[in-house]
Amino acid sequence: LDVSRHMYSIEFIKKYIDAMAMLKMNKFHWHLTDDQGWRIEIKKYPKLNEISSFREETLVGHYNDQPHQFDGKIYGGFYSQDQIIDLIAYAKERMITDIPEIEMPGHSQAVIAAYPEMGCTGESVEVATKWGVFEEIYCVTEETFEFLENVLDEVMKLFPSKYIHIGGDEAPKIRWKNSQVCQALIKAKGLANEQELQSYFIKRIETYLNSKGREIIGWDEILEGGLAPNATVMSWRGTKGAIEAAKSKHDVVMTPTSHCYFDYYQSENEDEPLAIGGFLPLDKVYHFNPVPDNLTKEESKYILGAQGNLWTEYMPSENQVEYMAFPRMLALSEVVWSGTESRDYIDFVKRLEYFHERLDNLNINYANHLYDLNGKMISE
């Protein structure tokens, strides 16, 4: 659950965790930081919560609508360390492990807004007010590593999880290309290019987290330039990254856009609420095979499971989060807890009809597209 683009109450996240527990989902990946907001209290760096946690306004409508329109309202907030401790304990009672994500080296514009010295230009920027990928990126300096290690120390005190997610995705290299410091480091370390500099960055962070008894998870871009020795790969850009990682004996979590991005439209109805794009109907989620066919039996052991992603650019309300998650979360639960040979979509739909009553009783705002009809008028 992404709480950087839009954030939700602790009470709602507990309700979300209850639903996960009901479906035997056992890992809650909490996306806490991004360009549009920093959502975790860090006591050593108060400006992360004074500045990075708030944006001046938010994009209205879709990103592709031109010209961009904004609501003119300050948006933001963060979860206190006490709130986070409480939520982690709540999830643990329900056999769910919270895995925090602290984005790096990209998706860091909100941080650089508060601490410009962490960027490559030293210039002041604003917390992002629209969606997309931004050029601001942590500069690869000892000052940056000290900052991130201090932040991660506070994160680890809160989260007992074996895994810490460090992002690693969508990190444009233009700032590094134009940075004398980064170019000098590439030369000093004998690196081939900026991709290898990102690998150097990720490996530095992994070494630090390993020294604390933790392991990293990163999006599949962390494969570029050479994979950190003990990293787990979260494969989102199809299955190519998963196959590459598994063949290299690295653990993998499957979360390809094709089957696991629950921010995509789930119906082609004209009255569907605004979403980022794409089309992922319930039956496609249900027919997902998390283990790529071209892995051997031995290589398949490195597929830990699958994950549904809720990126929340277009989910301003808790109601909308539920609408996008359910019932696709039910389909994914059955995917990861049953073999492909035992799955029957028609049977699933019959059971889902009855399950709607349970969702009603739990006051969960699910989407119901079981009875959508695709038809056309033929005149003879």
C-alpha cells in the first residue's frame, strides 16, 4: 500500500490488515516515502516531517490531461513512531509482517526539498505536486550514505522485519551524468557507467543493512549494473527480471504490472472512477501463474510468492483503495495459495458471489463486475 501519494488513517490500515489476514496474506509492504511525501517520523532529521511530509498542492484529474490543474490545497502528514509500533504489533497478532519501503536513490525529491545537500545540484526543490518520475536523485556522497544509514537505523528500531525494501526503481541518471562528484567516483571506483554507480549505491546500502542482520528487497531495476549479493528482487516489469534473478539464485517476489497492479482499471465501464490506466480484470488476476514456465524446478524454489500493488495517485479516499483492492485481492490470494491445476475460475466466481455478503458485513467497498456484459447491437 502506497501512502506517499495519498495517506490513510491508522484505523483504516488496521482494517486493511484484517482483510489481508482473512485471506491469509502474510506480508504487508508499506510504501512510506516518495517524491510526493515522506510518511514516517524520523527524529534525527526533523525537516523530513516539517517539509518533506507536505506538498503545496495536488494534481487534479489525470496526469495526461493538459494543461495540468491543481487543487491549491496543502496536503500531507506522517505516521508517528508510536503509531507505527502500534500498527506493527497489530499486524503481528494477525501473523502479518510489515515490510517498510524507504525509496532510494530515485523517488527522493521530497527529501531533497528538505535537505538540498542530498541532491547533486544543491539547489532547492519542492515536494512534488504531480505524479510521474522526477530527475532529483540522491547524490552518491559519504554525506548521503551517513544520512541514509541514520534514517535506516530508526526504521530498523521500529520494524523487526527481516526485509527492508529500498526501492531502486525509476532512477533517472541525468543528475549523476552532470555531477562532477559522481563522475569522479565512477572513475575512482573503475565503474563503467551510471548504471554501475547505482549498483555501487545499492550494494553499499545492502552491506550496511546486512551488518545489522537485515536483507534488502528492491524493484527489478536493482539488477542493472550488477545485483547486490544477497538482494531479493521484486519483479514488476514483466517476468524477465524474475527469471534473471532466479537463475542467479536470488529470491524473487512476483508483482508484474500485467497481473498485480491493482491501480489499473478493472472494468471498461464508462462510469469507472479515474485510474492511472491499463486494464486488469478479475479473471486475468485469477489466471496468473507466479512461477515463470521457463524456470527449472530447482530455479522455481527462488520464487517466494506474489504481491498485489496499490499505487495511490488516483486513490484519494480509503473507499477508493478498497474498491481497487477488492475483489482482486481475493483472486490473488487464491493464486498464491493454490496450484494452477486446482484453480477453476467458474467455481471461484460462484464462491465470490457468496463472499460478497461477508464483504458487505465487513463494510468493505468492493467492486462488483461479475455481471458486466460485453455486447453489441446487430440490426438485420
